Amino acid sequence: MKFSDYPISNLIIEQLESMDFRKPTDIQFKSIKHILEGEDVMAVAQTGTGKTAAFAIPVIDRIEKRKRKGYKGVRCLVMVPTRELAKQIGSVFTEIGKRTSVKSYGLFGGTDQEQQIRTLKNGVDVLVTTPGRMFDLISQGHLDVSQLEVLVLDEADLMLDLGFNKDIKDVMKHIPKNRQTLFFSATISKKIKSLAYDVVRDAIRIQISPKNPVAQNIDHAVAFIQMDDKRFFLENILKEYPENMFIVFARTKVRVERIVAAMERVGVKTEALHGGIEQKDRFAILDRFRAGENRVLITTDVAARGIDIPSMDYVINYDLPDDSENYVHRCGRTGRGNRRGQALSFCSDSEKKLLEDIEEYTGEEIEHYEIDPNDYSEIMKDIEDPTYNWQRLIDQANKERGKDEEW
Ligand code: ADP
Ligand code: MG
């Protein structure tokens, strides 16, 4: 199947070609045809499998083909859980729709509201924003969704976790009942199912690899490292791979700041990203990271969801997440699209229970690297010493499993 086999506008097909999207991913293949036919869809597919384009392509096609002369109201609303995602997904819509007349806009808080309202007044077809922001705009009378055609909820389960439940339901009251509703998520919990059934009727359900939500093109490994030693191991691996991009997850904001300071002391440049940093700085930090001006981002679970930086080589779980589901979302920051990625977790004695929970949740055992006690003490003694090589260990283990040809 090629994109050109779909009955979609040539303006979209040409743009997809120039973005190097050659053929649809699994989730795109399974959902685009239903969305084009106007059906409601509830889709669950692993991280990094192209869910955004799975809904953006048919939505843009619909809006492009069914022009409504003189109508300037929003025709498609996309709700996302974070501002970072509003920005990112807004730009995916803009890019895919670049050659069409469809206007898309990612709207997020923390920036000039007057400007945002002006943009809305001038006419926006696809609006991407958080439920809270959307509700504010509707209640202030700046956003009219009474003629909405399509409603998309992306990362729907996190929106519920963040307590957006009420906002979503309030927004829903203003939207026509005969709209098309699309649900997309990487994980699905019982809670989200009940919300989903409130808003979508007779939806086509698409679930890809439901048993294991972790993307298949990520290699996972866990190393047993004492809590106080973690920073030396991090230093070691960051120095070992000066060309690679890393996202490092730690448990708290304070720990993130400490890691950044510890890396600075040993001459490794990193940047922190967490909820305690002002929004405009958060965008700037992510932009620098995307542009490759910084290659190591140390963060909390604030960046675990949805963020798409295709060139990410490694995810490091400096601390294991308390919630197993977050393991899946964190690791999903690498191995985007068709690329391979690597996820390495540092597990201290006190985190072994969390590791068990994660393995139970994903249904797969994570490759355990027994670190030779000599190697371990070498790292502790002289962390400049390059004898300790993660890549070599990972390669070796993969070879033993006969997996290396997949790389
Ligand atoms: P998800 O929402 O499933 O986590 P995204 O929609 O963010 O994933 O897409 C992950 C990456 O895959 C992005 O970098 C995107 O540009 C790329 N991608 C999506 N669809 C295709 C395709 N058909 N061909 C090539 N790359 C794709
Ligand atoms: Mg996504």
C-alpha cells in the first residue's frame, strides 16, 4: 500500500513524499481508510508508530475537499495533554497540509493571548490545544465549536490522569453530537475505556500489539547500579558516545537539577527540563534539543509523552518510574518511525520491585546486564577509563540472541 493508493488529495500525497513518508505505517494503514469514510475510531498503537499522521492525513483531506465558503470557525479540534504536544502536533498538521489551503494552529498557554485570539478570528480550520485552554477560550467566547466536524483526543489516557476529565466533558457540551470522534493513545486503561464509551459510539476499534505496548524497534537493557553510583555510570556512557542524543529520566525535579550539576562538574554539557521551569524556557530548551544544539536532556516524566525527536538514540532511565506505564512512554522517545533505539535503565537495590512491575506490565523480561565487579569498580575508580563500553555489552548480548541483523 502506498499513500498514492488512497483517495486523498494530490497536494497531501506530494507533501508526504517530500517528507519522505513512503508508505503508511501499520496504524496509518489500519485507520486512514475508516477515518476517510467518516467513522469514529478508537486506536491504540505503540509509541513512535506514526499515530499523528494517522489522523492528520484524513482530517486535512476532508477539510481541503469539503470547503465551506465564508466559514471561519474551527472544523477540527485536537485535544492533547501538554503544551509541548500542542506545539508539536500543530506543526505536524501544518507541515502535512502545507500545500493545501487548510490552516492549522497549535495553541498553548504562556504566550500572548491577544495574538492567539487574532489568529483564531482570522480563521483556523484545525486547532490543537489542551482541554483546559480550549475550555477557557470557549467560555470567554473566543472559540466557537458549535459547527465542529471532527474531534480528536490524542494521548487520551494521560489527559484523564492529569484531571482533564471534567474539562473534556465540558468542551463536549458545546460540540455537535453528529461529529466524528477519534481517539488515539499508546496505552489504554480501564478508566480511559469508560470515558471513550461516553464520547464515541460504535467506534471502529483498532489495537496494534495490545499485549506489549512497547515499540518493537527498541532494545531494552537494565544494569544494576547503586543509587549513589548512578552519576558515574551516566558520565561514562555520555562520554563514551559524544555523537549520540540522549534523554535521561529522573524521578524528581531536584534530582534532575543535581544530575545536570554533576555532569557540568565533569565537563559534560546537559540541559534540564521539568515542570518547575517557565513555559517559554521549556519551549526554548526543547527547540535547542531538536536543533541538536544540546544532545543530552535530563528530565522528569513531563517529557515522557508524545515528544517526537526522530534522531533520539538513547533513553536512559536514571531512576525507574513508579508507574510501569510511564516506562513505556519514556522508552518510546527513541526508536521513532522506522529507526532503532536503545533504552537503558539504572536499577538500584531499592528499585528492584519497580523493575518486576515493569516486566509484568510489558510482559517481557528486560535484558539484564550483569556488570563484572571489576568493571564496576573500574568505573568508580577512574571514570575517564574507556574500557567499560556499554555498546560493546549491548552488541555482544544482541549477537548471542542472533538479533544483530535487525539493526
Ligand atoms: P506516535 O504518536 O505514534 O508516538 P508520531 O506520530 O509522533 O508517533 O510519529 C513518530 C515518527 O514517525 C515521526 O518522526 C514521524 O515523522 C514518523 N513517521 C510517521 N509516519 C511515517 C511514515 N509513514 N513514514 C515515515 N515516517 C513516518
Ligand atoms: Mg503521539
